[in-house]
Amino acid sequence: MGKKSEFEIVQHTNMSLLEVFLVEISSRSPHGHEDLEIGILLKGSIALFLDQRRRALHPGDIYIINRCQVHSFLNVGQDNLLLAFQVHRDLYRKIHPKLDYLKVEENVIRSGALYESIRRSLVACAGAFFSQDEYRELKCASIILDVFHQLLTSSRCTISSEQATAAAQNNILRLNRMTAYISEHHAGRISLEDIANEEHISPYHASHFFTGMVGISLQEYINLTRFEHAMRLLDSTNLSLLDVCMESGFSSTRYLNRMFVKMLGCTAKEYRGAEKKPSPIVTSIPAGNVERRIPFIQSQKIFSEYFGKEQ
């Protein structure tokens, strides 16, 4: 595989420096991006992993993900819906260069005066984003900048050094490349040496880097990737267990079943035949990407249903 990109590229489809969208997430593997992300969980529940720490999000919770911060999402049994805002660094760094190194320490806000104020601001920003206002870009930018001011003046924030920020940026680039390589090659043989060679580092360095960033070993992550792919195949196809093994990267049904028993307490065949799918008995970070971003026109309607009375 040739060198893949860089950061997860956030497509700012409607505004050049801000993307607002509704998304349903089943799983999102560890990654990072240049944009600062802030959002509200509108319904359901979801686990947010930030720097290896798991946080349970419930309806109404506001979450904040700093630039270049390792994060992932995992559905924990209920359909969910998130209203997300991804803010490009150019929206704020030219106003105050130090904001390029901003780190918000309170990543989940659930109540209090700051919560109420930021929630009102985010709802107003999304309302403008989904509107037909000729000057909605200006309105959205002004609201987001005010949110930054609220965070700086009313929550715990730090300003990292330029060196620390550059190191975090480089680490995220490497992590994104590693997880992309595993996702693309999981059906075949993957060795630590393969991934190390892709990064032009030693296997020892690759192993310790990945474990330090994600919290589990490379091999554990590869197995999780294969397991999640196998689950999706069992849910959506009639492939034989042997074919599921081949498509997922397991060398035999014995190893496939061993992983299912470890994660779910049942064999792959029992999982496929279960009327009600078992919940994982082992909770771990997600290794797959299953999400659905709601189209813009549909998002306008859903947003109005949730917040019409507040507009």
C-alpha cells in the first residue's frame, strides 16, 4: 500500500472552515484530525474513548475533542444520534495565534451554567448552518468564536507548546496510517514488521508507539479488526463460516470461534443464529468504522424536529 494520508480529512461541504452534521455511529476506530470537534449527543448512548480513557455519553451531553487528540466511538447498545461541529483551525488561529495550541481539559460537559450557555450557542450555530440565511457563514463563525471564548474563560484550558503540538500532530499522522493499513490488509497476513517497514521504524518502536497511543497491542487491534469484520459478515451475508474466516483474515474457524467466545461468550455459529444478539462481555476500543452521516436536507428536518421550539 502506498503512503496514505495524513489526517482524517474533514470535508467542509457547506462552509470552508466549519462543518456541522448529524451522524449515527456504530463504531469509529481510534484516529485524530486537525479540526477541533465539539458535539451534543441527541439520543441513545455511546462510549467515547479519549486518550485511552472511556467516557459514557448520555442524551444531552456535550463532548469536546481537541485537535490531534486520539479518540474513538463505540455504540453501547442503543441507536444514537450526534450533532457534531468540526472547526478548522484557520477559523480561530489568525485571530489569536495561541489558540492553535489550545487544549480543553474538560472533554465532557453535562450540567451547569457553562453547559447551558454552550448548548444554546451550539443550537443557534446549527440553526444558522441549516438555514438559508445569505450571511449564515458569518453568523456561524461569530457563534463558534464565542464558544471558544466561553471555554477559555469558564473552563480548564491549557496552551501547549509549539513543540508538543507538532509532536502530537506527527503521532496522529502515524497512527492514522497504521490503522488505515490494518483496515486495508486485515484479510491477509499482517506482521508487525510489515507495519514497521511502512513507517520506516523498527518493529520495537512500532509496537511501543501503537500500544502507547491506543492502549492495546498491534496484534490485539488486528484481531479486533478481524472480529468486527466477521460480525458484520455474519449479520449481513449467508457466507459459510469458512468463507467468513477467509474474508476476515482468521486462519481457521477455530481461531474465529475463539475470538467470538472471548468477546461475546458464544461461538460464531451461535451468534449468527441468535434472535437477540449478545452484548460483548469484553469491552474494548472499536476497530471498525461503521457510521452514517445524515444527508444535509434530512438533517435540516431532523434538527427542526429536535430544536424547532428553541429557534
